[in-house]
Amino acid sequence: MSTSLQQTSSNGHSAGGVEEFDVVVIGAGVTGLYSLHRLRELGFSVRSLEEGDGVGGTWYWNRYPGARFDSESYTYGYSFSEELLQEWEWKEHYSSQPENERYLNHVADKFDLRPNIRFNSRVASLVYDETATRWQVTTDDGYQARAQFVITAIGILSARYVPEFEGLDSYEGSWCHTNRWPKEGMDLAGKRVGVIGTGATAVQLIPEIVGEVAHLTVFQRTANYCVPLRNSLIDRETQDYIKSHYAEIIEQCLSTPGSFMHEFDTRSALAVSEEEKLEQYERLWAEPGFKKWLSNFYDIMMPGEANEDYAEFVRNKIRERVHDPEVAEKLVPKNHMFGSKRLPCESGYYEVYNRDDVLLVDVREDPIARLTPRGIQLESGSEYELDVIIFATGYDAVTGPLNLIHIQGIGGEVLKEKFANGPRTYMGMSSYGFPNLFTINAASVGNFPRSAEPLVEWVTDAIAHVRDSGHNRITATPEAEEAWVQHMKDDSENILRTQADSWFVGANIPGKARVLLTAPDTAPVMRAKRAEVVANGYEGFSLD
Ligand code: NAP
């Protein structure tokens, strides 16, 4: 399908069938939509290219039952428009996918973003034309655009990972990855269903489908520290409070390490009495969301004794909820530190294992060997007959989405090859030899929109700076890039996020280099560093 978009308000122009723009933004999710809006406000011609047939990114693709925020809804929305903040009413404290998708559609309509977006457009290649100093952008369906700048707003968790099990093609039942849950849903009623994986996605999904299926088999390789979400509706009084306190709420988020609204207790878990410590553990456990994690004693979030003390508290909470002690022990995490992965939040997850129609299979003990026409076979030879298999097997994070695009810079250098041993960027945003390309997806973690909004503002301001200062190109210097890569290496060693085998360090993907994929710095430090770059005349970047 080749679509001419010349009649739209995208402000680009066409040369020989190739549309010309100042900026191409790849992706119409949370960061892509805001990038588009901001660039247009700054007077640029912009084309957004989106693989899906609607906006929303993560909240477009992840339609699996139970998908919802783990951050408080009112801390997740955009903050750039007071009108938007005041008119949108989040229904639940932790809002579900359908509402989140509705919200992002509302944003697209309110700011009239659709005319600039070409849907059903998966970008296949980005090739830098050195003579024209433009990026040549080609989509799977042959559409072509050229742009001075490109922003990859393609998300950090969008390249779904399906393990290459032998026999997948021979399996006669139906299967899907949670990231591609069909719009019309999966037919699970009365079926024997298998779920592979027990990460944040699986623990949201499993309690939602368990009553519907005839039998559920969960294939678990690693037990996680899952904590109760305790979601609820937002009542009128709370809604009014939120609306009249948005400025403080956003300010509060921006002041914390991961841009969540929760602030660590500055006391050590080891410095208070046993009684006081347990009182705090229990009090926070009864609270919703990440409070039990991010409002707790600060040293729980550091490798060491306090971390292990709290880990044991959480393990005991799991043991209390699962009737069969053998099953409970399988569900208790023992091979990684509490908080070294993003905490899966659940609603009734552990109780699922008290049902007669649910079986937990430990695939660390006995790994999945292959799929057969009938189901899943383990290395021991045991076979599980299944009508449906759900892959909740996660993502090739951060570099994965970039690797799905052939990105070729100066001198024919290919980004995928350059990033083979981990991302080589300056601050996650720019890589030497790839001028005017902002890999914005590689620069943000935590409460995603809170970190992404200032990042989009920085990048779009930098693009405006190039234009307004009469320059043509901006790119990281090799020295700044080298120093950043070294900083990533040095400062990642002792943080909790690098201690477990997870997507944070690429350890979930066989053969992927084990390095921290996003900055080891806190969100306020990253913002300060970026501000300093600007204050020092875009230090670390060369403009020509
Ligand atoms: P994940 O945390 O990477 O979990 C993937 C699961 O699949 C793990 O249990 C993994 O086991 C298992 N797995 C992978 N390959 C396997 C194999 N060959 N055999 C058996 N098991 C295998 O992925 P996710 O659950 O999709 O979550 C990813 C991230 O998305 C989260 O960390 C979070 O940041 C985000 N997320 C957020 C929310 C939210 O609440 N807003 C919801 C869902 C996801 P191992 O652990 O042994 O590798």
C-alpha cells in the first residue's frame, strides 16, 4: 500500500515521490506523540511513521487482559498542557490498557496530531545521505521520506522476544506473544492454556484469564518478587484533590530518582529497632503500588544486608498466600536481589496457585526442549498438551527496537554493528557517525512519561538550536561518546539494576552482550547533565 500524504497538513514537500521533511519521528506512542506536537509548535515540518494502525505505542500493542500501569495514573499523563491535565479524568489509580489507549487517542485528537502520522508504516531502513546531508527513510511498504533529523521514539520494550523453540511451526494450537494480543481477543474459554514466563506481564495476565480457561499451566523459569498492586477507583474527592495539586504532584515526581511520586525514607533499615522496621514494612505493604518499594528505607534499594532483610519479608508474604508449601517454595525468588528487576505488581496472582485447575511447572529444573504439534515438551520428555500457548517472554530491550531497522550512518557504518557489544552513545541520545539522529528510546527509565517529557523537550530544543544558530548538523563527539560509555560501565557495577539477569542488562536474550542498556544515573541527574550540556554551548556535541 502506497499512500500519498501530500494533501495533509504535514507541511512536507515531495521530490520524485519522496516526501521531504525537517524531521521524521518514528513511533506514535508516548514519546513520539509529544515529539511530534512539540516539533510542530517549533515550526518544523514533521512526518510521524507508526507501525500500528492507531496511536499509543505500548498502550496500542499490549492488549492482553490485565495490562495496566504500575505507576499512579495521574503521574503518568502528559504534564505539558494544563488544559489536558484538567479535562482528563483517570478512573482508576492504576489505569488499564483500554483507558490508556483512549487517553493517547484523546491527546492525538486534542492536538490534531493525526494528519502528520502515517499509520501501518514500519520503518525498515534509515540511511544517511552524506551529499544531501539528509536521512533517507524507507518503510516496509516502500514509502520513502527524507529528513534532516530523525527521532527514534520506538520505545525501550517494543521488540518482543519469542524464544526460538524447536518445533514452533509444528504446533497445531494457537499462540501469541502478549505484545501482539489480537484486537478481537484470544479465544480462551474452555481451553487448555499454557503461559510461558512469570514477569510483570504474566503476573498481570494470569489472574485475569484463570477463571475463563479450562486449565492453566504456567511455565516458570525464574520466580519474581511480585507485590500487591491494590488498585481502586479514584473517588470524586481524590479526583478534585489531584486536579488542584497537579503542579505539586509533577514537581514531586521530578524530584525523585525514578520520577515516581514516592520518596525514600532517609533512614537505614538497619538503624531502627526491629519493631519499628517491621511496623514500616507492614504499613507500606498495605499501601498501593510501588510505595512498599520506593518509600521504604533507602538501603533496601542497595545491594546488601537491608536488601536481603526486606527480600525475606517479601518471600514470607508469598509463602503465606500459597497453600501447598512445595508450590510456594517454587514461587519464592532466591536467585536475585529484591528490586534488581522492575517489581511486578499483581492482583490475586499467588492465590491462582491454590486452584485445582492451575499447574506450575518449573522450567529451570526441567527446561522447555521443544514445541510439539500438541503442546510443550520439556527436556525430561514430559509433554503438556495445550490448545493455546501465550508467550509472556518479554523483550529485546532498548537496542532491540533499533536493531529491527537498518540504520546506516556516515561511511556506511551500521548502528546494529556499532551497538553489538552494547549501546555506544552520548547520554543515550546521539551516536558519533549518525548525525541528527536522536535515539530517544535509549535514554529513559523509571516512570516513563515523567522522564520522557523533559527528554523530548531537550531533543526538540536541540533541533531548534541547530536551525536557529544556522548550523546543519549535530552529533556526539567521539570523545564525549567514549567518556559516556566508560561512565555507563563504571557506574553500573554497584547498582541494583545490574545485579539480576534481566532486560535491564540484556541478559534475557541469548547471545546479547551483558551491559546496562540505560543510564545508571537518576532522572534528576540526567536532567542536570543535559542542562549543563546546553549551558556549555552543547558541550560534547559538534555542530557544523
Ligand atoms: P520479562 O520481565 O523479561 O519476563 C519474561 C519472562 O519470560 C520471564 O519470566 C522469563 O524467564 C521468561 N522466559 C523468557 N524466555 C524463556 C524461555 N526460553 N523459557 C522459559 N521462560 C522464558 O518480560 P515482561 O514480563 O514482558 O516485562 C518486561 C518489562 O515490561 C517489565 O520489567 C516492566 O518494565 C514492563 N512491564 C510493565 C508493566 C506495568 O505494570 N506497567 C507490565 C508489564 C511489563 P527468566 O526470568 O528466567 O528470564
